[in-house]
Amino acid sequence: MKCYKCGYDIITDGKVFRQETCPKCKSYIHCCLNCRFYDVLAHHQCREPQARWVKEKDSANFCSYFEPSGAQKSVSTAKTNEAKRKLEELFKKK
């Protein structure tokens, strides 16, 4: 996942503890702005209907529905890049 504040790539195993911070900018990781359910246009700015309202979206919270945003995206991006590299090697002009 990427830090919402500085864009630093944070490696997680899917579990993020409440007080964890970004190694680069020290902002909280377990916050709404880093959650996959965060959506500015959704009710309470969250797509998880059972989640409670959180006032400070950039602060650590106790939400049990928190899931790191982009966790799956970064894995699929790596696979996509690998596939592109293999295709380029295959069709490389000599």
C-alpha cells in the first residue's frame, strides 16, 4: 500500500495495527485515508455500510473494517509489469 500523505510504499501482510506510522513521514497508517473503503462521495466518506463515523480521517482509529488500500492493486501491478517485460523480450528486434 502507499501512504496517503507522502506516497511511500509500505509493505504489509494485510494487518495494520492502530498506532503504526509511515516510516518516511510518520503519519498514521491505520486511518480512513489509507483504507480501501474510503470514498469522499460515500455516506460518512466510507463504502462500508456498518462502519461508524470517524471525524478525523487522517488520524489513527479503532475501525474493525479497515483494509489497506491498494494492497491487491500493488500485487496486480507487479504481475502486469512482469508480463509487459516478458512480451517486450519476446518481440524485441535484433
